[in-house]
Amino acid sequence: MFPVLLRREIILMLALKAALLTLLYFLFFSPAHRVTVTPDSLRAHLVGP
Amino acid sequence: MDLVELSRLQFAVTALYHFIFVPLTLGLSVLLGIMETVYVMTGREIWRDLVKFWGILFGINFAMGVATGITMEFQFGTNWAYYSQYVGDVFGAPLAIEGLMAFFLEATFVGLFFFAWDKLSKIQHLIATWLLALGTNFSALWILIANGWMQYPVGAHFNADTMRMEVSDFMEVLFNPVAQAKFVHTVSAGYVTGSVFVLAISAWYLLKGRNAEFAKRSMTVAASFGLASALSVVVLGDESGYTAGQNQKMKIAAIEAMWETEPAPASFTVFGLPDLAAHKTHMEVKVPWMLGLIATRSADTPVPGISELVGIAQKNIADGLIAYKALATIKKDPHDAQARKELDDHVGHLGYALLLKNIRPDIENATQDEIVRAANSTIPNVPVLFWSFRLMVGLGLWFIALFAFSFWLSAKRQLDRWRPYLWAALLTLPLPWIAAELGWVVAEYGRQPWVIVGVMPTALGVSSTTTTNVTLSLLGFVLFYSALLVVDFYLLRKYIKLGPDAPQHEEAA
């Protein structure tokens, strides 16, 4: 159903998109960037130390 | 900008970009189902051509839009870690089901829709197309259940030992009236978007004097489905107004710029100039009874204004401070039964006490002035809500008028006779996106200062990450999404210009 040219364009775009998303993930959102929150740290955050 | 504002801006930007792609996917998937049903019922090839052409445009939008929502989930772990820990038990389940719906059901049937024309029978392919539409709509249902819970947190309770909100009744979360009203209102808006898209592009073909039979059939489907959808948006938006009137009274008061309580039967302000400093709305034009009917479904119930609601918030903060002090006692002695009882009795307003955290850390020592300041912080940005809502409603009424006229012209078989109408249809193309984005502004900006209404102030949900990290990732998102949008526009424009009878459309896989 997809024209061949469009199929190529979309595959290229999806590959680029996946690469960019992966890059953004590793630059800003990987586990190393996450803040670990435990019940105790949340209790300290809300109620105080 | 501080960390809270940056994190909010980042989430808002990604959500608003994501919702550029979503409504067209929602609307076009159902339109494809309708067109293919006509094809199967009549056996006429032109209807198959319709499905294939609009399917190509659906495919472009789907491919560009897919996974643009996943970046919001990235942000939960980094920018909103306290929020995720506090409400993850409730919020996580619908979010996970949404992911399963989107990635398994929807993706499977997208594949069948595009690549199984020659492998399935007509009926089998039709079923795949409708299941694609169903999957698309179902994934919207689950994300809106999660969002509805943020607006009206039911079916959950606070556990002082785990410091989390925990599900007590999943069915209550699932059938949350705010979520249900939000879901039907949102998907209807998507149907309007899909219908306007088909109508506008078909009008362009007629203006260009090409593909007339194809365009007129497309417009007939878009006009009838669009009219039903546009009427549904208004009716279901009214239901959203009613649920907000019951559960988010401050949002309704802010949308109405209603500083003082409106006696029954409450009037609706069609026009006015909200004055934040004077707490007045100048040059008001009001429709009697209308707000009472929308917000309370009655003519004998007053609708509380901002001043009255701020007064109630003050009382809630004072009550919530009892829960907060009990929680502090439990922190020191987890076995203090009296403190646990006090917490249970007042936990419903704990979130209100937490509003004081924006003012001072030791909130148990808050003065009356500080309580008043915290109560005043429950007022959202009135002018933004007032104008966003009115513009959205105005656009909604325009869509009804346009679709009704299109339907009439279609019935008269005069869709191609009147060029000003065709131009009006074409120029309407961007408007459903503007209306949908304004709808989200009303829903989410109107939720402030809460991330979970009455439970958690937004500022307390934000992680202790760095502003540099949020600023740079925000910049990355803006560049990434803008590039996607440019490619989406480029590809859509290219294949619309080629039209349904372009020879390359016949190049099968």
C-alpha cells in the first residue's frame, strides 16, 4: 500500500528518530540521571529531616 | 526560571508537541474504518482508493508521532521522582496498560492495515482496520484514566508507612467520572480533527479542479462523521464541565473569572475582561442560568466563586496541618496510635497543608498570614483559563457550523459549487489542533498549583535534579520535535500534492 519511496523515507525517519531518542535518553534520562526516592527520603522531603 | 518551572515547561512542551500527532491518528483511524466499511458493503473500487490514500497520510502521521509520548515517561524518573514515588502505585498501572495497548494492539493492527491488503480477505482486512481504530482509542483511554486521576484522585488512600498513595479500589480509578468524561471528550476532539483534515484537503482538491469524485466522497464522510463528532465534543465537554463543577470548583471559577459566588441560577460569562489586581471582571456579558445548568445540572444551586473557595482552602490547610503534625509524630514513633488516628481523620486535607511548603519548610509553625498566602496560591492563572476556554468553545461552535453546512451541501450534491465554502473548509485546517491544545491548557494549567488535585502540590513532585540538565534536555526536545514536525508537514504536503491517483501509489510492496 505504501509507495516505495515513501516507505524508504519513513524507514529512514524512524531510524533517525530512534537514534535521536536513544541519544536524548542516554544524555539526560538514563538511570545515572535518575533521582532515587525511598520512603525515607520522601518522608524527609515532605515532613522534614 | 527555577527547577519547578523548567520541569513544568518541559513536560508541557513535550505533551503539547505529542498532541499534535495524536488527534489526527485518533480521527483518521475511525474514518478509515468507515470508508473501508463502505468499500466492503458496496464493493466499489473508489472507496478502496479512499482508504488507501487517507491511509497513507495516516501512516505518515502515525510514523512521525509514534513514541513522541515516551519522552514524557522519561521525565517521570528524572524530573518528577518524588511524584512518581508518591503516586506511582496508582498512576503506574494505567500508564503500563496504555503502553501495552499502544505497542501491542495498535502496532499489530497498523502492520496488518498497511501490509496485509493482499493477504487477508476483504472482511478480515476490515476487521483489522477497526481493531486498529479500537487499539488507538483504547490507548487514549488508559492515559486519560491516569490523567483523570490527577484531576480527581479516587480509589486510593495514603499509607504513612510506605509514604505512598496506594490503590484501594481499582474499579473506582477505572470508572473515575472525570476520566470517563475526559476520554470521550478527547477522542471526539480527535474525530473532529480527522474530519477537518479530510474535509480541508478534499476542499483543496476541488479548488484545484482535480480528483473531484474522490474529494466529494471524502467530504461526504468527513461532513457526516465530523458533524456527529463536533456535536459530541460539545455534549461531552458539557459533561466535563459538570464533573469539574463537582470536583474542581476552583478550575470552574477561574475559567469563569468568577471572583464572587454566583447565586442560583448561576449565569455564564460569555465575554469579559478579567482584572487580576481588582479581582473583578469588567464589561461582562452574561447568559442567565447557563453556568448553573452546566456546573450543577440545576437551577437552585449557587456556584462558588474564587473568594469563597480561597476561604475553604484556608480551612482545609488548617485541617491538613493536623494531619501533617500527626505524620511528623508517626515519623518519630511509628507505633503512636493516637497520631495514626488523627492522621486518618484529617488525611484528606494533608495536601492542602503541603502548599505551605512553598512558603516555609517548618510548616507546623505557619502563621495565619502564611496560611492565607498558601490558600491564595490555589487560584490558577485566571486570564489564561478564561480566554483559552472561550477560544476553544468558539472554535467548537465554528466546527459545528462548518460540518452542518458541509452536510447540507453534500445532501444537495453541491459540495463543489461554492468556492468561498471550499476556502473556508481549507482555512479551517489548523483550527482543530489549536482547539485541542487550548483544551489541554484549560485542563492542565487549570489544575495548578496541584500535580494531584488536593493531594500533592506541583512543587513537591519535582526531583532535586539540576536546572542545567532540565534546560539542556528541554532544548534537545524542542529541536527533536520541531524536526519531526517539519518532516511530518513535508511528507504530508508532498503526498497530498501527488494526490490519490499518483502512479507511485500503485507501487506495491
